[in-house]
Amino acid sequence: MISSHIKEFSKNAHTYDAHTSVQKEVAHYLVSKILNQPKRILDLGCGSGAVYRSISWPIDQFTGVDSAHAMLVQHPTCKGIETRCEDFESLAFQQTLEPSYDLIISSSALQWSRDIEAMIRFCAFTCKEGAFAVFTDKTFESIYAHTGLQTFLPNARTLLALFENDFTCSHEIKTFKLFFEDNRSLFKSLKKSGVSGGDKKLSITQTRALIQNYPHHYLEFEVLFVWGTPKSNGL
Ligand SMILES: C[S@@+](CC[C@H](N)C(=O)[O-])C[C@H]1O[C@@H](n2cnc3c(N)ncnc32)[C@H](O)[C@@H]1O
């Protein structure tokens, strides 16, 4: 079954790039801290290619995986790039991968994992080095506070402890603010970004009230960045 956030990404793929400056900044920052120029790279939840576009060194092979086909068609293509339309959590898919990527990277995608702990462990077994950026529960904090809804996003400290089980790593927790001229464009962008997860939890009346009464002209995001090497993976 295709989950609601994947449907949302597919539906909005044509406008995704114009509405995702935070995700682009996150991908760029994540890649900018990778210093040893890995040559064989696997990108989980590659979308339209923000990670690939941020890589400035020569590489041999780049595999981008995403379950939203409409995102993948916007990914750069050239010799050495392979894109695969797959659910990165599927065991059948994971078993097809070679266990020797120099780098597994995932930017703004792992927060939707059904089992993020298993994903982190899988990455530790499949790479020499990992780089991850994950949206955390402080993302859209004001909207959640205003509506009384519960975030589905993971807490940064809890998440970091999971990474530290399997990786020797460094980390940063960064906040980003995205400013808008008015609430209507703020909510339009929120919907198109896909970061909201695609779950329709507010009624139309509640959404209208939120657009009218939301007290800020910005959206806030919190991102956990992790860079590390697996503690043991048999490679
Ligand atoms: C916010 S976008 C980020 C895309 C890109 N990494 C970037 O930095 O712009 C998240 C992407 O993860 C993909 N995604 C989420 N869960 C996935 C899963 N289980 N398997 C494959 N792709 C997934 C979505 O389809 C979407 O394209």
C-alpha cells in the first residue's frame, strides 16, 4: 500500500522544487560536511536530486532510491547515476543492494520510516560511512501548539541515541525558519513541501481557522544532522 506522504509527494512533484528551499539547504549542508570524497553513493529518499546536485567531487556510482516515481523523473540522469523506484524499507529491495557503499546518505526522508531503528541498523551494515538529516519533532512546533495536534516526527535526542547505537558519529541539531508574506502562502507551501506528512488531520473549517489565526509569518524546522562510520558491519 502506498502511504499518504508518498501520494502527497507524487501529487506535488511538479511544484516540489519551487517550494522546498529548506530541504535544499538541508541537503547542501549535509553534503558540505562530507570531506573524504566517497565514490560509491546510495541516497535513500533521493527525491528530485537535491543531494546529487550538492555533490562537488567526482564520483563513480550514484544510486538514488525513491518510492515516488514523479519525484524520480526530475532526478538528474547521466552515466553513473541509477535511480530506483522502491520503498527503501522493503526487505526485498534491501537484499538487492551490494553491501559496500562508500556512503549511504539520506536527507529529509528517514523521518517517515515505519521502523527508523531498523533503517539505521540496515545503513550501518551496508555502508562504510553514513550521512543523515532527519526532521524532528520541533518542526512546525507552533502549528502543533496552535492546533493541539500531535506531531508524528521523532525527537532529536531519542533519534541521536539510535544513531549512536550503530555509528561512531558527530551530530548537529539545527533550526531553520522559512518566512512568508502571508498565512495563505505559508499554508500553500506547507502542503506542497510534503514535510507535513500528507495526513489530513484537520477539517476544512479547522484549516481555515488556522490560516486566519496562525500568529507567525514563518514555519520553523528542526533537523538532526548525523555523520558517522558504522561501529561494526563486517565490511
Ligand atoms: C522531503 S523529500 C526529500 C527529497 C530529497 N532527499 C531532498 O533532500 O530534497 C523526501 C523523499 O523521501 C521519499 N520517501 C519517503 N519515504 C520513503 C520510502 N519508504 N521509500 C522510498 N522513498 C521514500 C519521498 O517520496 C520523497 O521524495
